Amino acid sequence: MKIEEIETRLKNGEQLGFDKESNDPNFVGWVLLTKEQPNTQYLRQFPPSTDADFVKEVLIPFTDEQELVRRKPYRLLITEWKRDAYYNAGYGTPEDIRFADNFRFVDLSEVSQFLNGFGLFLEDIKRRGEDFEPP
């Protein structure tokens, strides 16, 4: 897939990815790529507040997270699930997930460099449901 097509598909909200080899036959894995947009509407639903706990526990963490999304909109999730939980139930519980590591990137060039470290190439990425089917 060409970089321009990858960018367009991500901008349109599609999820792209790869199947991931697991060192344990009881697990299946995926490398999933999305492009996120900051949620600018969330904070507008709250009136100005002077409640320090609310500001500290809700507003500041959410604002920090949205700033990270704005600066690094490309999110790569590397995950493995128990094979039985995925294929038998179609969904899993937290206990069925071996790991789920998130990484954020500024642009597709950074994503590509990261993937190359795993022997993967961005140009080989697939559409969800095309050649891989994550949860």
C-alpha cells in the first residue's frame, strides 16, 4: 500500500495492521495502526469549575492526554490474546490479553522506522478484515 493511501485510510478512521507472530502457540497477535484526533468537545460539556479535585483528577489528565494525541496522532498497538478466547468467543477479558503496548508517533516516517525494527514494512500494512482480523 502506498503511503498516500495509508494516510487517507487512517484519516478516514480506518484501522490498518499486521498479524503478529507469537512465541507461544496459545496466543495470537496483531500490530494495529490508527490515527487519532484530539477530542475538543469533551471539555466544553463542563462548566468552569473551581473544584480542585475535579480539575486535578479529571480535567488535567484528560487535557494532557489530548495534547499528546495532538502532538503524536499516530497510535500503534502491539497486542497478543489467548488464541481460544479470540477464536471461540470473539472477544476477551483482561485475563485473556497477554500484553497490549501502545506507542505514539508524530508522523508515518516515525511509524515506519519503528516497524522496521520488527522486520515489518509500512508499505506491507493491510486493511482490517483484508488479511488480518484483530478483535
